[in-house]
Amino acid sequence: MSAKPTLLATLPTDLDPARLPRHVAAIMDGNGRWAQRRGLPRLVGHQRGVDALKALVRCCDDWGIEALTAYAFSTENWGRPLEEVDFLMMLFERVLRQQLKEMMEKNVRIRFVGDLSTLPGSLQREIESAMSQTEQNSGIQFTVATNYGGRQEIIAACQEIAKQVQRGELQPEEIDTSLFEKHLYTAGVGDPDLLIRTSGEMRISNFLLWQIAYAELYVTDTLWPEFDRPAFREALLAYQRRDRRFGKVKTPSI
């Protein structure tokens, strides 16, 4: 990808601007453990996690990453204590209101993906307002997966395609990868090149199951509230050391 005009002034010199991932996805794990290790309530950890995410959006924009997708709230997270869930919903709503002006100034386009219909009404309205107001922005595409589950996303896509077949609008033999991807929540975003998971957990947690088929995986023991620019630099250095073959055999140079 081509570097932004201001990129060389901010990108660490040991990173190759020509080999940056276009799209980075992040499983933001470890907020609660970060707080507990400091004798703080888990809710404080979530607040610090939001701060880390805002900083990463700015970093991606500064360094020329075109898209960032963050796993904010899974379909399984509803099983957490009610106090924690209510706080997260309130936190999402408050941050959206507070950050909208900066997103407009920075030309950020924000999208929310997942089953948004079950979120609190006031949060749904804030989400709709933020997406509508930033829709024409041409900077970094920031996608927030909220009430999201990869299996549920695939099932929803299959159901929608099945309805089209049932109505006679589509023949089964017309179903291919391109058509299927148009029915995913993430249609138009493109697949991640790099998936980062913090806190050292070695699992995908039902995140972007279709989209990460050929993403490079990077797991770090760093807890999410501590995932800063130096930590992101390490992730990008690891990515640039990878040999991405997409299932093919690399042709030896002569």
C-alpha cells in the first residue's frame, strides 16, 4: 500500500511502509485482569481499555493503516454480571458522544457490526447518528463489533441467501464466495491481514470466523489497557517477518 504524505514523520523507522497490513483486527482481552492486578474494580479496566482503543485508532491513522476492526462486545458477553454489562452499554454510549467531534476532525468513518437490534435504544440511536455523520469520511475505516458472534453472522448470511433462493431471486449454483461475503456484517470492509489478541489467550473467541481465513495471527501477553504504540509496533514487526503464501508454495527466485 502507498504511504500517506505524513507517514514517514511518524512511522517507526524499522517498519516498512510498503509492507504494512491494510486491515488490522483486534480481540481486546485483559481489561478485567488489568484492574484486578491493581486492586481496582473491573469497570476501571474497561474504561482504560477504551482509552487504549482510542489511542490505537489514532496510531493506525498516523501510521497509514486503512482499516481497524475491534471486538468490543460479543454475543456471549451478555452472560457477565448485570452491573458490568450496564456499565459497558453506558460507556459505549458516552464515548460515542464524546468522540464524534474528533472522529469528524480526523476523517474517521465508524461502523458498528453485529446484532444491534438488542442493544439499549439510546445506544442504538447514538450508533446510528455516529455512522450517519461519518459515512462520507474517507479516512481510516473503524469497525466496532458489538453484540457480535462469528457463527451467528454466518447463520444470518445463510438465512438471507436462503430467502432469496426461496423467492426465486437466486439460483443455488449462483452462490459463491463473493455473493456470500456481500451478506456478512462486514461487507465492504475487506478481510483483516493481521489479527491481534492480547492477554495471551490462544483462541479466536467466535470473532470474524469467515474473514480471518488467511489473516496472520499475533498473540501477546500484554493486557489490552497496556497495548500501546510500542506494543503495536512489535505486532507490526512480527507481521512483516511473516511469509504470506495464502495456501500456495512460494516460487523460488532464480
